[in-house]
Amino acid sequence: QVRLVESGGGLEQPGGSLRLSCVVSGIIFRIYDMRWYRQAPGTQRELVADITSGGSTNYADSVKGRFTISRDNAKNTVLLQMNSLKPEDTAVYFCNGFHFRTNRNYWGQGTQVTVSS
């Protein structure tokens, strides 16, 4: 059974930091591209950051310079360090694992991030 379990969300003030964690089981983690998406109420789910199986990273323009994605293949974990948080970062954040060759795609249940004073 494939499981992606996010944690680390919560309420933070503008300018603060949060670190999201996603622990993965049931797949060969190291061969998957890992992504963080977010979805705010009334909006479409958007890609925030991704890290390939080789360790290359990409970010949405809205989070560049503030968010950092990383992975620990030994712990089957992908992290999203979020600094200088803004109210517009408020959303449910989802962890995603994607394997290009097989087109397998897995999602976590999401974790709420709220940025408010």
C-alpha cells in the first residue's frame, strides 16, 4: 500500500516559517520525482515546488527565494522549508510522487497552512 503522509502545517504569522514533511512508503522513493502542490479555497491546485529523482529543483515564481524543497532518500522523506510566509501562502499543501516512465502518480491527504496575524 502506497502512503504519503504530510505533517508540519499550522498557523503562522506573516514573515514566519514552517517546515512541511512528507513521509512516503510503499514505493521505491528514490526513483520518484517528488512535488509539493497547494490549493486555496476556490482556486485550482498549483505546483509549488518539485525535486527530481536526481535532485534537481524547480519552484513557482511566487515562492522562489522563500521556499526550499529537499529530499532524504534514506528516510523516504521530502521536505518543504517555507520562510518569509505571506497570507497568500495560505492553502492546503499536498505531497505528490510521480514516476515519469510508468506514469504512476500518488498523493498525500494534505496539510493546512494558514498565514495570518
